[in-house]
Amino acid sequence: MGNEPARLRHRLLLAVAAAALVGIGGLIGIAANGGNKTKTVKVTTTAPTETGAVDPHVAAGAHDFVAFACDRCHGVQGRGGVSPVVPALSTAAQTLTPEELGSIINHGLGESSNPKQPYMPVWGAVISKMQVNDLVSYLRAGLPAVPTATSPAVPKQQGPVVEGSVLYQSYGCVNCHGPNGLGGVPNPQSPDKTIPPLTGQDFRKEFNTDAKIIAVIESGSVIGKAPIVSMPHWGGIIPDEQLKALVAYLKTLK
């Protein structure tokens, strides 16, 4: 399996090239990381019918797409337009095999030392096999619109703390750092064995200014090193005002 990353990179480049010819975005045009094994992925590719019914696996994948903040980088229904280095998903989702898509979700794809250049992070220790299968089903079904599979509206004119508390959910921070930033989510291959909390004396001591908190959100951590769950680079995704709102919310936590 040693040539798997190169093969995935080649497939992705072909997908992006094909997308350019037909005027549609590709997948993740970033260099792949090493040593990833593919897994058997069960998929369903039934889009919504005329009666409005949605295959349960496709629907679950659509909700996971939002819950894990995939839409924050790849755009609503994977249409792109968020960052120039994160292309749309529509073409590559059909070009890559279900196994390749599952491997990318589990193991991430690429590394970047530039905090303004997002990369596909490692999700394998956080996301379940069923969720991966459902996400792949959703991708292979063409990322259809699914009722209520949308990010929560961000409150306005209610103060930065309220705004930040919703952004904490909609950017998927809660999936790794836990409710109220309490942490405890397993990350078995990391030195601490868990994803660090965003509360407590250790966090406050290390990140004792707003600028330091914003810097780590922007730059991420554990850059693309599967199987360790990695913190995405949010610097090219989250606007400055929303970064400030997230910091305001984090500073209210226990």
C-alpha cells in the first residue's frame, strides 16, 4: 500500500483537471500524506425523489456533512467558493471510488505549514465507520439538498459571546473539544491520548492572550499526520470578526 498516497494524488489531479474542462470544481487538490490504508465502504447513491423522500444513508451523510463542518470549507452542498485552495466536491466525488473517499475522510489529505492554506484534516479517531459510509453515500449521490441539513443561523446584534457559542457548534469545534470546551474526546495516537480541552488553567496559561488563541485557531496543529486527529487550518476559512467572537465565547468557559 506504499504507493496509495501517490495514487490518490494522481486520481485527485485527474479529477481537478476534468473539473476544469467542464467548469466544475474538484476535491481537495493538496498533496497526500503517507501510509494510509483504504477500508471497505458501503454506499447508497439515491438522491431525493419527486415525493421528497431521501434515502436514510444519504440523509444521514448530509447531516454529518454539516455537523462535522465539511460545508464550512467545501461550501454548501460541496459547491465550493469558500477558499481558492479548497475546490468543490461535485466532480471528484463521482471520480474517486468509495474506498478512496473513505480513506481521505479517515486519514486526511495533505500537509500545509501555511496557516492561510487549509488542508483536509484527519478524522479517523473521531468519526465512526457508519458516519464515513453515510458521508460517502451523500457524496456519491451528488450532494443533494436535504431538508434541515443546514448550519444554524449565527445570531447578530446579540453580542460576540452569543455569536461565538453558535460558531463553536457550526465550525464543528464541539466534535473534538467537547461541549463547553471540556475536552475528553479520545485521540489515541497523540501524546496526551485525548484532544485537549479549551478550558482550565493549562489552557489559560498557554493561551493567555486573544492573539495567541486566534493564532492556534488559524494555524491548526498536528499537521496532517494520520492517525492522529488533526486541528484544521481555519485561517483561510473563518473571517476575522468570527475569530474574535469565538475567542469571546472561549473566554467565558469554566
